[in-house]
Amino acid sequence: MPDFFSDDMRRNPFPLYDQLRAASPLVRVPPPFDAWLILDYDTVRKALDDPQKFSSAVPGPRNWFILQDAPRHTQLRLLIAKAFTPRVVANLEPRIRELSKRLLTPLLNRGEIDLATDYAVPLPMRVIAEMIGIPADDWERFWQWSNTILRISYTRSGGPEAEASLAAFIATTGEMNDYLTHMIARRTADPRDDLLTRLIQAEVDGRRLTQEEILGFFQLLVVGGQETTANVINNAILCLCEHPDQFARLRSNLDLLPGAIEEVLRYRSPIQWLMRTPKRDLDLHGQTIPAGKLVLLMLGSANRDPRQFPDADRFDIARTPNPHIAFGHGVHFCLGAALSRMEARVALTDVLQNLRDLRLTSSEPWEPRKALHIHGPASLPVAFTPATAGFPSSTG
């Protein structure tokens, strides 16, 4: 089998997905990764919807609530959801527009930028940092934490890289916990209208989050809250530049943008797989997965399954229906999905309105982000013509 996690494969895994899925929707990857891959839409979605058979208690930080099963996951999710309501997310939109404007305006006179490092990555990072309540002076430290946590997936690869990734994560966890201790003390004495204060105050049936649980959610937000959105933005530009007919269609009618974002989520899913472990031996597709073995639910493959999506390898910004599972499904559906969609809508609106004749400037293969389960470029050089009218005043 080809190296499933090489840079070349991670840039374009979709032909291999098609080949493997056609032969068998269930494939075993040998050690050191040592996992079973589920590739078809129907089985992936059923697995996401069946916590009785598939446990989320997989190798990883014990205080990450997404890696826990009911009843603990249910209780923690309820507590966290109280601090992550639709009203809170909706109220963030004006500030996200302002942050987007502040980032993009100084870039407009350049004509060439790295869309990933100059805009798509910093925007959601600043949104999440502000949402949590992290001061602007600490944003650089926040960024360093994110990069370290992002590499934790390499602990599955074996060898020196896995050891280094684990050691760095442990050190960063200690640093983040010390930082959080001071932040919690400040918010307890002086509550503010931020996510950390709401997490401290959240209560269900008389129970509040412990500092260890807040730290776990803090780490998930540092990565998940910014990485998914950054890759939706970057992948959208990749998709549009690769499909000029769809790019022209969207430019002529920005009302198509919400549907275009859904198609980007399907076509280039920012999270390519989620981990599960069977609670008992499971017979699937003529094979048996032993209890406790690592299973990767391949969202990126499921979202290109032709049995679910007609002409699945065609990028169509008006695809309807589009029941992709890029944000998961069932009891573990991503809490931040609404925020990610809204950030992507704001960001792509600003990019498309202000960066005319947008085009990729490098013919070299793009470097994948530093996480095995993430799909998107670490760098995305583009050239453009600034809009003559400048940044619309309505985005301020």
C-alpha cells in the first residue's frame, strides 16, 4: 500500500480513496500506524451515529471531552455548550468583520501575499483568542501552542518524530496549565464577557468544569477553533482557482457563497478522519475489526463517495442536496461548526470583494499543514489586483 500519510498523498488523497473504496470500503493500515480505515459514506455515518458500537475513547489527552463517551461526554458537552451558544456566536460577527478588515487592509497594496500565513491562519486565531479572553500581547504564545498541539497526530507515526511530538505536547500542556491558573484567578475575581468566564461559571446539575477539563477544552479550541476555519478559507481559494468556471460563477453572484462553503467542506474536507475504537469485535464488509483496535472514519473519503454524491469528484458550488459530514455527525457533531461557517463566510466575502483577479503564484506542490488528519496548505502564495474602491465601509 502507498504511504497513506506522505505529503504527496495528503495533498491529493482522493484518487487513492476512490481506488481503495472500490476494492473494499474497509482497509487495514499496518504498523506503525496500525489502524482500520472505513472509507464509504454509509458506514462512516453509521459509525458516527452509533456510540454503542464505536467508542470515542481513543489514544489522546484524557481531558479532551471529544475523546470521551457518555455519560461523561454528555455532561461535559452540556456544560461547554452553555458557554458556546448560538447567541454568543452570532454576537461575534461584527468583531470578526473588524478583525478581517484590520488584517486585510494593510495587504491590499502588495499585489502578492501568502493568503494562509498573512490572513487565513491569523484571522481565526485572533477570533478564538479574543473569544477565550487572551490579551493581544499573548497572541504569539497562543500561536506557538497551536503549532505544538497540531503535531500531536504524529505521535501515531512512530520513531523519533513521534517522541519529539509527545515531549513538546507535554511541555506545552504544562505551560498552558500555568497560564490558565492565572487566567482563572483573574476571571474569578473580575468576571468578564468572554468564553473563559462562561466556562468557569457554567453549571449543570450542580456540577462545574474542573481546571483540567477547562484546560482540555482550551487546547481543543486552540487547534480546532482556528485550524478548521483556516483550512476552509485556504481550501476554498484552492478549489476556486482550480475551477475557474465556478470561480466566475461565484464572483457574479456572492449569494452562492454559503453553498460554495458547503461544497468546499465536502470536496476538500479540512478534517480528513476521526478516530474511534470498537467496543466489541465488529464484522464489516466481510472482515472483522477486533475490539479496541484503532479505526479511522475517513470523512474525506466519505464525502467523495459516488454512491452518496453524484459526480462526486466534480466541484459544484450549487450542489443540492449536499449532506456532507465534514463536521462529523451525531452526539459528537462539532460544537464550533456554526462559528467556522460564519468566519469563512465573512473572510471569503472580504477576500472576493477586495482581491480581484486572484490567482495562485506557485507551481510547486503546496506543503500540507502539520497534522496528519488535517487537509490544507501551510502556505498559499497568491497574486491579485486590489479593488479600486478599497475595503467596503460596511465591513467595519
